[in-house]
Amino acid sequence: MAAADEAARQRPVAILAGPTGSGKSALAMALAHALPVEIISVDSAQVFRGLDLGTAKPSAAERAAVAHHLIDIRDPRDSYSAGEFVRDARQLIAEIHARRRLPLLVGGTMLYYRALLRGIAALPPADPALRAELAAAAAARGWAALHAELAARDPLAAARIHPNDPQRIQRALEVIHLTGKPLSELQAATHGSEQAYRWLAWALVPGDRARHRARLAQRFDAMLGSGLMQEVQRLYARGDLRADLPALRTVGYRQLWLVCAGRCVLSAARELAIAATCQLAKRQLTWLRSEPLLSALDADDPVTQRQIANSLQSAVPDL
């Protein structure tokens, strides 16, 4: 192994994962005020400018007090892939280590964590014509039917992809059509960064699921009270954004976009958004429990912050 690789292996990198609304951001800020930490966002929605309230994006004051990375780096009409995240995260980790500070990856986009830790498969680029074909098939038969087709052709990928996740269903079928191989087979042949660093990795898991769901509803109402509907209206008024863009498929924005389009009243969109947020949290928890690298800690236990802080403090001399 090259000397540079050996040096990288000795460097600590921290992960603070967890489902939406588990208190990751607040805990990360507390840790960063006490330790030489820089935060790398692991959030597929916070990368987009203008999506602030609904993504619980750190405030300007918080970002001025603590270095945050991978926030506001894309316009909502653009995309940002897991492969781009891996490239950017690795570069940022190296730069933060060069400043003799500790990289702390914080967020709930499990696809990004998986890509960073396990690797990105060498997949073909998007095929617009094929995607249009698959979208037309979904319009005619429904995404559930396409998910069933995926289950027949790639059971492992279908088991990981929710039937209500059209973007990933479409991509998995696209890969099969273009390569003749299941997506899961291509992904299994990849290698990631699991062995590249000394990982200090935790998952914040809510101790009381019912209380967590209630908090998610309260949080969404607080977002509405702070002007989330007006934020979505501003995005809608731009005129160059579509509901099928990755930014606008974000939970909360997707449902409120329907209000702007005149297809739903606000009270119904609120219920849909809260239900979708709870479903997202459930999927995130399922992945977190399956990742052996992560140590689960009770998000509601006041001892949790002290445990993590002590571990990070012990890693500081290795920077």
C-alpha cells in the first residue's frame, strides 16, 4: 500500500446519520462548537439553492459559526448524483484533514452513505429515449407495475427500492435494458471507501417511534408557519422548474407543488407531506439498522452527545 493510502487509513472521519427529524444537525452544531470539526452535509436536498425551510438547512448564522460543505451548490433545475457526492466528499475530507480538522458527515441521504462506503458501480449514462419509454409505460400501467417488473428481473434491487420511488425504479430498469445485467450485480462488483479511513460512525435512532412521528408532524407545521408554502410558491413562479426534477421531488416540496399547480388544497397537501415524511423516516431506519459500520445510539438520551463527543475528542490527536 502506498504511503499516502496508509496515512489516509490512520485519519479519522466521523459520521452522524439518522432518520429525518432525529436531531442530527443540532447535535452536530454542538459538537462543532466544542471540537475542531467541519461539517459535510449528506443531504440530497440541501445541495439545492432556494430549498431552505423544507430541508431544515442550517441558517446563515450557523454556517458562519461552523464550516458547512455541500450546501447550496446546485440550482434546483440541475441534478446532483451520488457519484458526484462521493467525488466531492473525498476531496473535502482530504482538504479538512490538511487543515488538521475532523470531517463530520451529517445527514440522512442513505444512498450517499452507501455510495461513499461501498462504492459506485460503473453504470451507463442516462438514455433520454429509453427514459421516456419507461415513463410512458409507467403512465399507462403505473409505477407499481414497473416495480413488479423490476422484482422479476432484479429481485435484490427491487427489495431495496420502494414501490413509490419512480426515479430509482426507472434507473434500475434502464440499467437492465442498456447493459443486460441486473443493477444489483453491477453494484456488488464495486469497491468503496469503507477501508480508506478510521470511521467513527453513529446512527441516531429515536427511542419512541410514536413520539418521533408526532415530532415530524409538529416540525412540518413549524416549517409552514415559517413560510414554507411561500418558499415553494417562489420556486413555482420561476417558470423554469418542473415537478419531476430531483429538487422538486423532495418530501414536502413535492406535495406543496401540487397546491401551486391547483391540484390540491393546502390542508390535504399537509397530510400527504407528513405521511411521506414518516415513510421516509421508516425507510431510513431500515437502512441504518442494516449498516454494520454504524453504532446505534438513542437520539433522545442526553448521554448520547457526551458519548460521541468523548469518542471524537480521543480522535483529535490523530488528525
